[in-house]
Amino acid sequence: MRNVFGLRRLAVCAAALLLSGGTAATASANGATAGPNPVAARLDAYWTAARMTAALPAGTATGAAPGPAPAPAVDGPRPGEYIPPSRSFDGIPQAGTFFWTDAQGTGRTCSGSVVRSPGHDLVLSAGHCLKGYSGTAPQRRLAFVPGYHDGVKPYGIFPVRANGVYVPQQYYDLGEHTGAAYDFGFAVTEPDQDGTPLQDAVGGVLLLTGTGYYHAPVRMIGYPAGAEKPLECWSRTTRWTSDDPADPGTFARIACDAFVGGTSGGPMLVPWPGGWAVVGVIGGYHTGGDTPQVSYSAYFGAAVRALYGAAVTGAPPAGVGGARE
């Protein structure tokens, strides 16, 4: 792919940890089994094109949101900084958005990407997007629609497994702001109505950790609240240390125009042999950004590796008040 900045080729040090799943696995440690899935069938029937396009976005304040931020120090475009434009498109199979239903209603929320895993069932998103759906009660039926656009679910719908939301314990304990450096999460999905695991249906991107803050070129994808198509933008990531003591940490920073609320959890992708690898998601430092032009990701290091390990082995998810029994 063309490097829009003409910068150096992507170089990843030998210490990078590559997290991927084998091609033979069709069931995960979380209990997925082959065969038709009636839960997915009911959701597929419920989420018609009309309902999907009418779904009200949840949490439109998440992600890089327009308007002034309440923080005492706000990063945004620097004087003379080039802000790469974004464009609306029909998406890629490995990126999508979430739909939810519960006793109070229905809606759409945030963005995510399918990462390679042994169970072929894992979606990566932001912690502030997923934490409200953790646990088993009250049940909020969350489902992932890869490649969603214009009321179409081209690859089907994949329910998130009950008690299948993984967010770092530090994020629960420290909170959305003090814990901004832990703003990432995974959702373990069930197969679609035909029994096909998510990764088998759409493929997956490689999860990279320990590769530093500087990447180019980076392709960022996200679903703006209320929009029926995702956005994409080509840019680069750099290192940013928080200037707000209420949101401490060091984050990956990326300039891309028009990434507003709803894009949280969207992947920051780099070209990789055979496809894509993900080096960040929109989230952290004021939940992804204070302006539509600049977004952030928590650093992908040891904490991401540990959370991935918990999700793929079926360990009890963390939660408010400590690990769940």
C-alpha cells in the first residue's frame, strides 16, 4: 500500500509478540460447538435492515467527539499540522460494529475488529465500549456485525457469549479516566446461525503487542454514530504522553479527520503479509480523543497480552469489585 507520508517502511523489532490462532481450530476454550446456533438465528431475524438503520447509537460521547472537552489540557491539531482526510466506504470483512438489545430497548454501539485467535471467535474493541456489557446479569444481548454498512450484514451476525466480555481489572478499579491506559477489551462471540465461527466467516487481523508507538502507514477504521457506513483514513501513529493528571499514561496518537463519537474501538491497522495487523484501537486519553481530528489508543503491551490470554483460555472475566467467580 502507498505510504501517504513517504516515511520509512514498517519495521517491527524481534521482540514483538505475534498473537495468532491456528487454522484448524473451530471451537474455543469458552465452549463454542459446531452446529446451528438458535440465538444467532433469532438475532438475525430480528435485526432487519429497517431496524439496523433505525438503531439509535449508544454512547455517542465516546470516542473522538466534536466540541470542547472538559479537561484542563486538551490536545488537538497542532499549528500547521496536516490532518489526513477520512472517507466513507463499505468497510472490510474484519471490522464492524455492535448492536444490542435489552428490556429497555435496542441500539448500536462502537466499533471493533476480528483478531486471530485459537477459537476463531474474538473481537477487539475499547474497554469503555464493552464494560457495560460484562457479566451475566442484567443480560444485555450484544452482537457483532462484521462489514456492516447501509443496513446490510454481509457476513451475518455473531452474538457475544454470556460472560464473554473481557476488560482489564485495572480499568474497572481505576475508572475511565485514571485507568485510560487500560482502555481496551475483547468480546468472545458465538457462531452465526449456521454454526460458522466469526474468524472462519471473515478472517482475522493479527494482534501485535510490544511494537512501540511509531507506525506508518496506519489505516484507521471506525463507525461514526448515526452513519450507515464506516470511515477510513491513512495516517501514522506517534507517541503522546498525557498532559492531564486525571488521565495519566502514554498513548499512541494519530491525526485523522472526522472520527467522532461511535468510532471508539475502531482498529488502527498496519499492512502485514497476508493481510493486516492491529496496533491500537480508538480509546484512552479522554476515551479516544477530544477533537474529531486527533485520536488515541492505549499502548498495546503486556496488559493486552494478558487480557488476550484470559479471553482465549476462557478464564473468568474481571469485573467491578474483582474477578468474577
